[in-house]
Amino acid sequence: MARLSGKTALVTGGGQGVGRGIALALAAAGAFVVITGRTENKLKDTADEITERGGRAHTVVGDVGERDDVDRMVAETVREFGRLDVLVNNAQSSVQRRLEQTTYDDVELTYRSGPLAAFHAMQAALPHLKASRGSVVNLGSSAAIQGEVTFAAYAMAKEAVRGLTKVAAREWGAYGIRVNVVCPAALSPAAEAFFADHPEKAESVLAGIPLGRMGDPETDIGRAVAALVSDDMAYLTGATLMLEGGRTLLG
């Protein structure tokens, strides 16, 4: 039996990149998967792939930056599959500028789509996660941990996500709910396009990864998340799991 059979997972930003990889891997592990995002055709493509592989998926179009949309995502998940066991807060907008050029609007965008979205989703999901003794996975970033240049707003948001995760792990452990962070370095379509346009940057990034490659969104990141939310990792909470090929070791 697949390790997540009978469980339901909600993945925000599941139509592309790392979110898509996580959604595919959770479905492969037996979970019913609800994927959310702002672009309907991307969600449909991911859901169709899950279905073609023999899994079950449902899509909800919405913006995690809007509290009403987040509440609707959680409510529709439970209405469709009857329960919620896994919440993956993956969606996040990003702005890259030098610190002195970063604006309030940049910071507001990253916070609204990142830590505030995760905060709202976790609050909405809590009654259902209590019932299932479920698990939350929030997405952090090695760029934030290392303090990479031009990532001021993004780094602030991602480190706020890690702080939120630690508090939730302490408060919700009494309910049997585990809350962890993963920090991925994956070759998403956006990363591929960026590296294609900036080959010298690609060479520099790869030189800083001991394993010598970027991760695959499904096999390297998604399968690790599937393991993290399974009973195999039932004693891990409040942790930050670095899925970046050892990149921060050399940072």
C-alpha cells in the first residue's frame, strides 16, 4: 500500500515548478491532491497528469494573498475529499532588487503571498488537521538563510515563514500536528529560463552545490516532502530540511 493512501493533501501554487513536483509526488504516494493557484490552465495540466498516472486531483483557482480565497481553498478540499491531512504552503511571489532599491510594495507583496498566506491557510486548516493529526510543510529558502544579494524582500518573507513554523510546531504538537520547513533548490521552468539567459550564473550556482546539480522538482523535492508528511517521519517537527544539494555548506 502506498504510504499516503487515504490521505488528502492541499498544495498551494501547485500548477508549476516545485509546487507541481510536490503535487505529483504526493499523488504518486497515494494521496488525493488539491492544487491551487491563479492560472487555471496550469492547474488543469498538473491535475490531468496526476489523473493519467492513476491518481485523483482537484483544482481550485484562487490567490493565496486573499484571505477569502484561502478559506475557500481549504473548504473546497474538505468538501471534495472529506478530510485534510497535509497542507503544503508553496506559493510565493518574489521580487529581486538591491536592498536600497527595495520598496514597501515589494515587501508587502512577498509577505502577503508568503508568510501571511501560510498563516491564513494554517488557521483555516487547523480544525481539519486536528481531526486527522496531520502535517504542515512550509517552503523556506536557502537564499534567505544565506542572505543572498538582491533578495531582501524575499528573504524577509521566507525567514518569517520559518519563524511561524517553529511557533506552530510548539503550539500544535499537543494536537499531534507536525509543522516543518523545506528549503529547496530545484530546476523549475523559471530557473531553467533564467540559467539559459545567464549561463555564467548557472555555472556559478552549480559550482556552489556539492552534488553538482539542481534538484528535480518531483523526484528530489516532491518525494522528500511525501516522506516528510508520512508516518515514517512522525517524530520530526519544527525542523528545517535543506533540499539543496549541500549548497548552504559552501555559502
